[in-house]
Amino acid sequence: MTRILFADGHLHSNPIKGMGMNAIAKKLTEIGGWFVALVLLPPYHYGFENTFEGYLKAVDVLISECKTSRELGLRAVCLAGVHPAAIEDEISINTKASVKVLEKAIKVIDYVAKLVREGVLHGFGEIGRPHYKASPEAFIVNNIVTRYALTLAKDLGASVHLHLEQGGELTALDIENNIKSLGIDERKVIMHHADVSTAKAAQARNLVSTVPGKYPILKEVFKSLKPYYMVESDYIDDLKRPGVSSYPWEIVENQKKLLNEGIVDEEYLYKLNIDMILKVYEVKPP
């Protein structure tokens, strides 16, 4: 068997409270990992305050982790934004502060846009909507932030990772409408952590999604989807929550297992792990 290279379409790293990319990259490259899309965690995951200054510190950590990834042999694109859960958490404490929460989030997105212009970051992520019951104020603030980031991304030619509810056809239809109304390159908008029905609906509209690299999910999508999506670990790198959502090397092992079982072939895996990265991020393998 030829050596197959593997990509992780969405993960987080935390050198303060977790393994960090120094350890993650070494383990991943050993088993054929070549590419990661590294995404910012909310500031409190790193032990910083949930303030604008806390976001600046968190982004600095992300940039450092990106550098480490590349030094250890991975190709990496890095994205920063305001996670919808961070907005929901803050508004749930005091709904009267919703406008201030919105203003801070917009300020963070503007800062990320500045770093994208400078070539330091590749795009925005993750932003979007809660996938659980949330207050009306939090839902509205997240919608405004998402629309604002998508507008900037269109002007910058930047990628966006969207955290969304699993609404299948309706979620895909809404994202398609947003893409068309804003005139964004559809390859730049990634529907992150899509379940099988949402990934199918996205693919029917030629939209890009990432699916969790868990064995039963991969077994189903390998049989039902064209290789026009990416696989993600969505690893949060928290030693108190080991393996959530999956370890990056685990999603590689699951793909290899399904290859050995004859569920998927090398050509399909090549299209997922090489061709899709080139199409979406314009990053070539080593």
C-alpha cells in the first residue's frame, strides 16, 4: 500500500491546559498527518478573561501554535473568531449586556480581519449559531456577528468555519442563501462538525462541510457521500476532557481501518485529504 497522507479539517490546541501542538504535531506526522486547520478556543479555555484583551492573548497563543505546527512538519491554516458558546455564556449571565457583548465580538472580528490582511491568519473561525437551546438575545448577537464576519471574509477572500445547529436541509439552505446574497466563494465557507444529514444537504448544494472522524460516521459517509467534504477531529485539547471530540490521530486510524475493511479506497481518501485541502485552502502537500 502506498503511504497515504491525512488532513484534520478542524481542531484546537491548548499548550497551557492541554498537550499543545508540540505534542500533537509529532504524533500526527508519525502516522501520515500533513495538514491541520487550527481554530481558536474561547479565551477562558486558556485561562484568560473573556474580554477583548483576553482574546488578544488567546490569538497570540493560536499564532504561536501555528508556528509550532509548521516547524514540526505540518502544513497549517489558522482561524480565529468568537465562538457562539462564548457569546451565549456571557449573555446568559446578563441579557442587558447583550449590546456590549456584540460590540466586543465585532471588535474581535475586526482584529482578526486585520491579521488576515497581514497574512498572519487564514480566516475566521469558529463563528455561527448555538446547536442547543439559547436565549433570543444570544441567537441575534451570533447572527449579527456571523453576517459581519462573512461580509469581511468575502472582501478578504478568507475562509470561515461555521459552528451551526444540525438542521439538515434547512441549515444548508440558509447557508446557501447567505453565500449567494453576499457573493462569497462557496469553497471558502465550511460548515464545521456537520452530522450526516446536514453534510448530505450541504453536498447537494455544492457546499463544503467537515464531518467528525468517528468510525461509525465515517463508515456511513464513505458509502453515501462523494469526496467533497473534509474530516475533522474537533479536538479541544483539554486534559480534563481527554479525547473530546476525537484525537487527531484517531481520525487517521479510523480512515485506515475502513480502508483495510474495503469500505473506502485510496483514491477516495486522496480526494478527501489532498484534493479538498487544495480546493478549499489552496495548500499543496509536501
